[in-house]
Amino acid sequence: MSDDGDLNTLPLEDMHVAAGAKFGGFAGWRMPLTYPAGVMKEHLHVREQAGLFDISHMKLFLVTGIGAASFLSKACPIDAANLQLHHSKLSFFLNNDAGILDDLIVTKLGDDRFMVVCNAGNAEADETHMRDLGRHYNVVIEPLDRVFLALQGPAAAQVMADVGVGDGGLLFMTGMEPRDNWFMTRSGYTGEDGFEIGLPEKDARELAAKLVADERVMWIGLAARDSLRLEAGLCLHGNDIDATTDPASAALMWAIPKDLRGDGTFVGADVLREKVAAGAAEKRVGLKPDGRQPVRGGAQIVDEAGNKVGRVTSGGFGPSANHPVAMGYVATPLAKPGAAKLFAEVRGNRIPVEVHSLPFTPHRYVKG
């Protein structure tokens, strides 16, 4: 714990202090928000070269046992048994009303061995949820004590090779255990090529020091991580999705295999099918404000007559897009570009916004 209230501190906090980080609270953790270069330069550096993020606030769970695949297929809308070896899958924990308790990544490391990466603010609730479900399966759920680093950007693969780690032949959304107690995937939350690596603190210190010694690499804080993921059209749980949001409304049904939409037995499956059949009343969309003023989460969206037709859930300025970017929900008939004139209410003013396709900047993942 830190001296700043009850916030947890990152294992590598001293490295961030030495790098000149400015800190703030996020999801119960004292996190580096920015470094001396500032948000704009950090953001653009990731798009142009490579940025190093400390994401140790997130939680890794190793799920093993002969019932592991069956357990995960109940807990999430995935077919864990038929997931290809070393492949990763975006999925969710849903409640009985098909609300999204958390979005997560599941990686198959063996027939009876999986890694689950959960969001920081939900880690404790996710563990409770998994253990409650896991009582009915022959499964071991082990929270791992790991530092979690992400290297993101077009130079990431070459930088990794130059520090002696290499990409292991991984493509986007695949993962492996390259060394004892290491877990690595080719993934991230910026829209760029990159890697996420969970490893013991001693190894993490050595790796981080090597990485930031490379002139192509810069420490990147939480503020730039947010603008990068927003440009990439990626949801932040607690902002863009939560326990009151279902995957259909959130435009995330693509993450659920088609056969499971019809006959899956995962938690919340029947209610989700009912919601899909009835049609979502609102849809998550990208929003492009007119002009240069950002529109932040919490702003209401209205039509020309002033009727409330939606809300902004995330918003800011997109340095790569070079204009304000936002994400939110609008009534389904208005969820297509050009369907209606819309406005965001900001401090008594109405800023014109248009529905915009996601992402705002192209993804640059390395796929097979």
C-alpha cells in the first residue's frame, strides 16, 4: 500500500519515480499518469516507435485442472476446449442478466491450462465470481503475483528481439510461456502491434531497464494509454461497458462464437438470446465532435429538438486522429453515420457530434 490513502503501489514504483512520473489513483492503484514528455508526445511515440506501459494493476489468474475448459466455457461465452493451443480470446464474465461484469483475455496454454487476464478494478470481484462457479468443477484457480508490462508500437517486435526476448513466432492474440513463470502474448490495448508480458519482479526490473535504455522506447503513462485505446475504439470497463451493459448493446457480439449465441450454456446465455431477439434499444458507437473541443464521458447526447437520445461514456482529444474522439451510446435507429443531427451537451452548450465508425485510427496488428 502507498501512503496516499489506501492505494496499492506498483512493484516497480521506484523506477517510475526515477523516470519523473506524475501519479494519480486508478482502480485502487497509484498509477503513473504522465512522464516529463507529456501526454501528446507519449501518445505519438507509441504510434511512431514503441512505448512501455506498467500494467501490473491488472491481474493474471492461472486456471488449471481437468475441468478447466468446462469451467471457462460456463464462466465465459467461449468454447475453451476447442480454442486452439496458444490462442487468446477476448471474452467476458456475464451476470445472470447478461450484464458485463468484466471483459478479459483467455489464453490456452494446454488442454487443462489457461491464463485469464482481468481488469484491475474488478480483480477481487472476478476472483470471487470464479471461485463461486469453480466449486462445481475440478479446477484450480491461482492468482499470480507478477509484474505485468506492455510494449506497444511499430518498433516493439524489433526492440524485443534486440533485448534477447524475441516474439516467439507469436501473431496477434496468441500467447505462450517463454520461460519459467513468464507469460507473454502478442496483444495490447493501443491498436498497435505489441506484447504483454507477466513475469517475476526481478526479471521485470531487468527487462524494463533494458527496454527503456533503447532510444526507441519511452515510458508511457495512463493518460496516453487512455487516448490510445479510445482512438483504437477499445472499451474501458466501468466507462463504456459495465454490469448494466450487455454485449449486444455494446456492439461486442463479434467476440461470441456464432454457435454459442444459439445454444451456449454460459452464464447469462438465455437472457442474452432474449435481448438479441428483442433488439438492442441502444448501441455503442464512435462519436466525432465538431471543432477542437473534446467531449468528455458523462455528457448527454440530444437530437435537434433537445430530446435525450444517448450519452458519452469516454471522450478526449485524439493526437493521432488530430481531432476530438469519443465513444458512447445512442438509440439504435440513430447508430449509423448520418442518421440524424446530434449534439453533446457540455456546460450549457450544445456541440454538434456525428456518429463515426470505429476505430478512429487503423489497427496495426500482426496477423497470420
